[in-house]
Amino acid sequence: MGKKIFFFDLDGTLLTSDKRISLKTLEALRKFTDAGNYFCINTGRAIESARAVYKGLNLDFKGSFLCGSNGTQIYSVDEDRYVFRSGVPMELVDKILDLAEEYGVHCHTYNEDHILSRHDNECLKYYRRVIKTPLLITRDVTKEMTGDPSKMIAIELHDHDRQERFRQALQEMVGDRLTLLYSNPYYLEIFPSDAGKGSVVKRLSGFLGVDIKDTYAAGDEQNDISMIEAAGCGIAMLNATDAVKEAADVVTERDNDHDGLADLILGAIDR
């Protein structure tokens, strides 16, 4: 049997509601990777946040990859290097931030070390309850960048219609250069169209020489659909949205708080 890759979203999928991995799921992952297979976190979070989760949970699986910012970054843990990087074109950053201000929607981006925002506000405080990346408030966001940012994110906690009007205006402005996807009801992810979680499945499997039929991907939200559709076996969590379940080959029998993935991880070893 050839090697396999299992791609995992974090929140609502691999992690429980209290942001942990249960012992049963952890043991299943250990057996999967000990068999020579690859473990991949495929998240909307930036790489630094994904790496903080990986280290914070004391994960040390051989053959681990972190794929961040909805597929704009692929990082090899073993080799301590990026396999792939893309980003939002620098010339669009200020235009997107200006448009967000026009619509009254919070929007921020990132450099290698910090969240970069023009404002500190309720939406940013909500975001940073989980994302612990250091914050830099500055009116001149692009001055703090050395290259194209991996992604941007627009957050609106109270008025989804307003956020949707912003999304439509932004889509009209950027055309097919960027992909705009909701990762939950409050977060609009903004990233280059050559990325996306589905592109990670194809790009990393090609890089590692793994047949696409031997790839597995599990998720629960809209931005997980592309990887679920791209993988040989697409898995929706029991707690996933209906759209994710419709896109999947398999729906777990239990949710993320009750080891929904453990049996499927073990089953993939000998499949």
C-alpha cells in the first residue's frame, strides 16, 4: 500500500470545543503517522497560529505539514521550511482596507509576525480570543510588510447583510484575482484564487508523490468544501453545515467533541 495524507481543519473538526485533541483521537493519529503516513493541518489560520496550536498540543508526528491561510502557505514541520507560498497582491491591500472602511466592516491582514490592522475594535478583540498572534495597529499597513500577505479577513459580528454587501462590492472590484469565502458566519476570508484548501490537497499530494485516491480531508465549514471535494475521501463532521455534508463522501457518526474522526483515521491505515 502507498502512503496516505490526512488533511484536517482545526476548529470544529480536529479540535474539540475547548481547543484540544482527545486522547482517543490523538492515539489514532499516532498510529496513522507511525505507519508512515502524512498528517496535515489545513486551516484558515495563518501558519504562525497553526504552528502555535501544533506546539501547544505537543504534537510531534513525523511527516507533518501545516497549511495556513486557506492554502496560501504550505510548511513542512520536519524540514522547517515553506513548500509553497502565495499571497494577496500588495497593490490590493489598501484598496481592500479602504473598501471595508467604506462599508463599516472590520478588515485586517498579516505579516510574518503580526496581525496588522488600522483599528482595534470589538471584532478584532473577538478574533483574538483564540488567535494569539501579536497585534500591530497602524494606519500604514503595507509599510509593515515585506511581501504579499498570505490573506486578509473581514469580520462583522452583528450585521451579516452589511458584510455580504461588502463581499459583493469587493468581488466586483477584484474579479477572479481573489477568492472570498465565509469560514464561519462572521469571518470572510480573502485570499488568492490560486490557493484554497482544495489546492493544498492537489499540490501537497503531488509534491509528496501520493495518489489522490489515498488522500483524506475532514472539515465542517464552507471554506473546507474545496478540500473535501478534492480529496479521495471527503469527510464532513456531524456538526458540519449542510453544504459541507452534501459535498462529502462520508459524514461522521459523532461530532468533534466525541471523537468523530478517530475510527475513520484508524480505518484509513489499512484501506
